[in-house]
Amino acid sequence: MWEDRFNTEEYVFGTAPAQFMLDHQALLSPGQRALSVADGEGRNSIFMAECGLEVTALEFAPSAIAKARKLATKRGVNVDFQNVDVTAHDWPRTYDLVVGIFIQFLGPDARAELMQNMKRSVAPGGLMLLHGYTPEQVGRGTGGPPRAENMYTEDLLKDSFTGWNILENRAYEREINEGRGHSGMSALIDFIARKPA
Ligand SMILES: C[S@@+](CC[C@H](N)C(=O)[O-])C[C@H]1O[C@@H](n2cnc3c(N)ncnc32)[C@H](O)[C@@H]1O
């Protein structure tokens, strides 16, 4: 399904980073190691590389990775793009930042497992950055899967990060224009937490 969706010249989610990344650019510092999970066509990983971070991107749709590589070349940055199914991945090392933007393709059980793996991949003192939709998004037709149980709530994220220092956990509404895939008034949530050192 994703492969079919990405198999076009167009960048389905655009080539600019998510507005969430721009809003939180102050958290990015040159030299940090970052992991972008289910990175799609590269817009967010490439932005972090442009900010001077050393970036690894995990994604399983070959046509999305091909477009991401093309965009990175055009922008003159290096990203380690890995063709990986994040539900069957080793998560071998840790990162200063682990970033998951619009990765709500899993139901509650598989999501909990992915979240555990992503949490393990954050180095002590490092940050988890998540951005996605709340259940209020379902039925709007402006992006995201049609499954409320896949979405995040502030309580779900707070409970998933017990013991971490939660810096931001905010649900809000905003109009976004991030390619054809995410376009229009949207019910969003931003979450940022620091792992204990
Ligand atoms: C809504 S898109 C978001 C892409 C990107 N994060 C962005 O914001 O532009 C969801 C992405 O998850 C990827 N994806 C879905 N299931 C995956 C899996 N099991 N392993 C790796 N990537 C997956 C899709 O191919 C797609 O690129």
C-alpha cells in the first residue's frame, strides 16, 4: 500500500520538513546523532542533516527511499537511509534524538512494542520527539489513517514515558499543508521527552 502510494514523481508529503520540526529546530544541534523512524521520502531526515546532525533514517518503501536519496543529493547532505521494517528491526544503537513524525500505522499492541524499541534507542539524556494526530482527526479527510485506536492522546503518551522528563505534551488544532498527504485543518499532538541521564 505504501509502496503504491509513493511510486510517483511527486513527494506525497512534500519536501519541506514537518512544521513540528521547524517549531522545534532549537532542539537540534550540529553533531547530534539522530534517528528518523518511518522517514518516508526524506523531508525530516534531510532537514536534520542540513542542521548539521548525523542522521539515520529507517523506512520500508523502496520508492520512498529512492526519492529521499534523490532529495538528499539535490540538497547536498548525507543521510544513512536504511531499508528497514521497523516492526522487525534490531535497533542496534542509541541516538541523541529519536524522531517519529506521522508514524501512526500500527494498532495499540504493535505500537507499544515499537515505542519500547524507540525508547531503548534514545541515549541517556537524549530526546524523543513524536508528532502525530489525536483521535479527533478521524473522519476529517485531511490526513492519517481512519483508525482512532492508532492515534495518540496526551494521557497515552504521558503513561508511555513514565520516569522521563516530559518537556512538551500538547494536543491542538492547526491547518497544515505538508504535501497532498497531509493537507487541511488537523487535530495534532506534539510530544517531547528527555530520557534520564
Ligand atoms: C504518513 S507516512 C510519514 C512519513 C514521514 N515520517 C513524514 O512525516 O513525511 C508513514 C510512513 O511510514 C512508513 N511505514 C509504514 N509501515 C512501516 C514499517 N513497518 N517499517 C518502516 N516504515 C513503515 C511508510 O512507508 C511511510 O513512509
